[in-house]
Amino acid sequence: MELKNRGVLVTGGASGLGAACVRLLAQAGAKVVIADLNSEIGETLAAELRGEGAGVFFACANVASEESLKAAVQTTIEKCGGVHVLINCAGIAVIEKVLGKAGPHSLESFQRVINVNLIGTFNAIRLAAAAMAENKPTEEGERGVIINTASIAAFDGQIGQAAYSASKGGIVGMTLTTAALSYLINRGLGARLKSQIPFFFPM
Ligand SMILES: NC(=O)c1ccc[n+]([C@@H]2O[C@H](COP(=O)([O-])OP(=O)(O)OC[C@H]3O[C@@H](n4cnc5c(N)ncnc54)[C@H](O)[C@@H]3O)[C@@H](O)[C@H]2O)c1
């Protein structure tokens, strides 16, 4: 998809992989909203790129919250003219054994990781898809592109990664299911879903 003047929502865009995406998108002339919990670094990155002439904005958002992400989608529509691309980068990890010296894995930490990584990704997909359905299709009939971030841990997790691997396996399954794709295509949305499977980089 041509990125110039397209609206892109990047969750977790304040740091790491998300921030790298934001920089590349800004260089390509896209208009970007960074949706992240970390206002300090998110605002700083957006201000830096705006100082270079790019259309980059910050929306403080928790991907696991419906209200918060709806607001970030609305900000993208208002500031960028629509949501044409969604890149899901927000993610957290815990390292905890299923049964460690201190006892069993905390249920709260397992739920927290699933809530942010898996449910947060789904929350962004469904709200962005609704916004993309309003876009005028390109000549190729495309209204939007959604990119999710999984991990090699989805297939080959390490000790202590039960929650993280489960969340990333869920993202792979959710992205690849024919049902999800055909649902979107049958609705005439013309959206593409893709997941990226990074190996290791400093988090
Ligand atoms: N670092 C690695 O080696 C590695 C490998 C494979 C996959 N990944 C995945 O890549 C993605 C980015 O990883 P990274 O290393 O750049 O991480 P990072 O910690 O540098 O960035 C993650 C960003 O997500 C934000 N975030 C966390 N919880 C959030 C929430 N509830 N709502 C909104 N924003 C939230 C953080 O504030 C942070 O800015 C993650 O999904 C991670 O699981 C990372």
C-alpha cells in the first residue's frame, strides 16, 4: 500500500519495534498516531518527528481498554484522515515458571500478559477494522492493512514463557485463521492481515 498521507495507528509505538516502525512510516510520508501507555517517551518521539516536518501524534492508550483504544482510533481518523494501516506492537513479557521455588505461577500475571498481548491485539484489530470499512478502496480494492506482532516464542518458547508463548500463539492463530480472513473479505472490507514473527532484540 502507498503510505504517503495514509493514516497509520501504531500500538506500542513509543519504544522498540513500534518506535522503529513510526520512524520509517514518518520517512515514507505516512501520518502516524502512536498509541502507547508511556506518555513520556511517546510524546517526545512524536514531538521530535513533528519537528522534522512529519505528521506524527501521540494518543495515550491502553490496548486492553475498549474506551481508550476507541479514542486512539478516533484521534487517527481526525489527525490522519482515516485508519489505513494498523501495526500492533504493544506487548509485555513476564518470566515465571509454572511451578517455581516460590510456588505456582501467579494467575494474575498470566492473565495480565494475555490481556495486553492477545486481547489488546484483538481489541485494536476489531476497532481499526471498523474504521477501515469506512475508507474509500484503493485501485487494488484495498481499504486497510493490519500487521500483528507475534514471536518465535509462539512456536518455541523457553522455560518461564508460558504466558508469553500462549499470548503469541494466540496472535498467530487469530491472524492466520481462514475464518478471520474470509470474514473480512466476505464483508467486502478488503483488509489484509499479516503477523510478523520476530526472534530476539532488546526489549
Ligand atoms: N524484543 C524482542 O526480542 C521481541 C521478540 C519477539 C517479539 N517481540 C514483540 O515485539 C513487540 C515490541 O517489543 P519491543 O521489544 O519493541 O518492546 P518495548 O517494551 O520496547 O515496547 C513495547 C511498547 O508497548 C507499550 N505497552 C505495553 N503495554 C501496553 C498497553 N497495555 N497499552 C499500550 N501500550 C503498551 C510499552 O509502553 C512500550 O512502549 C512486542 O509485542 C513483543 O512481544 C519482541
